[in-house]
Amino acid sequence: MAVIAWIGLGHMGGPMAGHLVEAGHEVRGFDLDGTAVAAAAASGVRAASSIADAVAGADAVFTSLPRNEHVREVYGGAGGVWESAPEHALLLDTSTVDVATSRWCHDESSARGFAFVDAPISGGIAGAKAGSLTFMLGGEASAVDRARPLVEPMAGHVFDLGDPTLGIAAKLANNLMLFVSLVGVAEGAQLAASLGLDPQRFYEVASVSSGESWPLRTWYPAPGVVDSSPADRNYDATFAVALAEKDLAFAVAAAEASGLLTPAARIALDQFRTLIAEGLGGKDASLVAKFPSPEGHV
Ligand code: NAD
């Protein structure tokens, strides 16, 4: 069994680290937020006092951090992973970052003698808790081979996508599809309601017809239709508007850099930016439909 450091014990990182404990690994966790550390400690993660404390003697270091700047700081900052981890440690970033940050992590890790794998995930908080996430791995073949058994206790599916940054490329392309589909589901649901259809009856039709999709089944935006829908819980976030905006902005930037036009993604991105400007960045992305919540407000 391995000694594993885990930096960033939030909604995703906390439960994921817990699955590594269950798999028999010694896991040392660090987070700036003491509440997150305490929650992880309750599932057997050893609370570390700093990044350096967490990574000392580690065979592998996982990161699960909010944004590009946090990832850059945790790897490259004073007392960070590159300064403190043993050189044999495998580094894996599960955060959703842009392609440039992932490339930087690969290049700078390799310049310091570390093997790095971009290992973004899909499946949300429910998937992190259930250990059923989809992992998309990018990196040198020898590093990805080392990564696979480590991520398996947290995963329903593990994909080896080949070269460095191809994991994050898959994640951004997947989430572009997700959020463009979500906007389509939101508009279709509103059209159905405004033409006089009962939302439940229309859902029954669309879920066995060609309008069917993951956001339709999981996030149907009208209240009282789908058990898992945030519309029934005042749009409390299962996937926050601010995270959706981040992922789509990275996807649109990556498309632009390859000379690709993504007009539908840009429209979806504008919708999420409007919600953020209205102070709703912490609410669920399915709010894009703007159906009234059960409480009549958001
Ligand atoms: P989160 O905000 O709940 O957790 C991130 C944690 O990182 C926080 O606890 C924060 O305190 C900690 N942190 C920030 N800077 C730190 C530092 N310098 N040192 C140590 N800890 C630090 O976020 P999350 O929802 O767990 O998401 C984590 C990553 O996974 C993000 O990149 C997100 O885009 C991605 N992701 C999230 C979901 C989801 O449904 N929440 C799904 C797939 C991917």
C-alpha cells in the first residue's frame, strides 16, 4: 500500500481521499480550511499541518483545487509540492484547470524530475462520494500506468487518453457538451411549459425521445419532476454556476486557440456570466432555466 498526500479536501477531494483510506493506503491530507481537514480526518485521513508535512515521504501526491491560480501556487509556491515532495513521488492533479496550466504543470514537473498526470474527473459530488467518478488521464505512458491503480478506488471508469494534457482536453470538451445541452434542456422545458404542457408529462415524453440527455435526466429544471433536480431544493448547488462558467470559459479559450468557432458554447457562457452578475454564482447551474423555485425565490 502507498503513502499518499492529498492537497485540497473540499467537496470532491474530501470524499475521494476517504476512498483511498478505505483501499488501505496511508493518506495525509492538507487544506487551508480546517473544517475540510476535520471532515476528512473523520474518514481516516491523517491531518497534515502544511503541504510539506503532507508530502514528506509520499509515493503519490493528489491535488483537488478550485482554480488555475491555486494549482500553480500549491505546486510552485514556497513550501509547495515541487519544493517538498520526494523526487520519486507521482503527481496527479484532479482539478479542472485550463490547458495552459495543465501544460505548465507537466513541463515544470518534468524539469524537476517528477512524473505528472493530468487526472480530471467527472461525476460530481455524488460520484466522489460513491467512488464512481470517470477519470481522464493524460501523461507519459509510464506515469499513467502508475496512476491507474491509485485512482481505481475512486473511479467507475478510468480512461488513458495518451499524451500530457489530453485528460484535461477530454474534460473541457465533455463539459462544453454538458452545459450547451443544459441550456437546450432549459429552453425546451420552458417552451413546453409556456405552450401548456404539464412539466411531468413532458419530461416523460422527452426522456424516452430524442431530447433525452444527462442534464434532462439529472437536472430537469422545473420543480417537482426529477428527484435529483436542484429545482426542488431552491437551486442549492450540485454544480455551481461559477464552476460552470469556469469550465466553459476554458473550453471556449481552448477552442479559440485551435481556431475553432463554438457559438453555442459562447451563448451558454454568456448566460452563466449574467447569473454571476446577478449575484447567483453560488447557485446551481440548472438555474439557467429560471423556473420559480419551490420557495418562489432564489
Ligand atoms: P472546493 O472549493 O469544495 O474544494 C477545494 C478545496 O481546496 C477547498 O477546501 C479549499 O480550501 C482548498 N484549497 C484552496 N487553496 C488551497 C491551498 N493553497 N492549499 C490547500 N488547500 C487549498 O471545490 P470542489 O468542488 O471540491 O472542486 C475541486 C476541483 O474539482 C475544481 O477544480 C472543480 O472544478 C473540479 N470538479 C468539481 C466538480 C464538482 O461537482 N464539485 C466536479 C468535477 C470536477
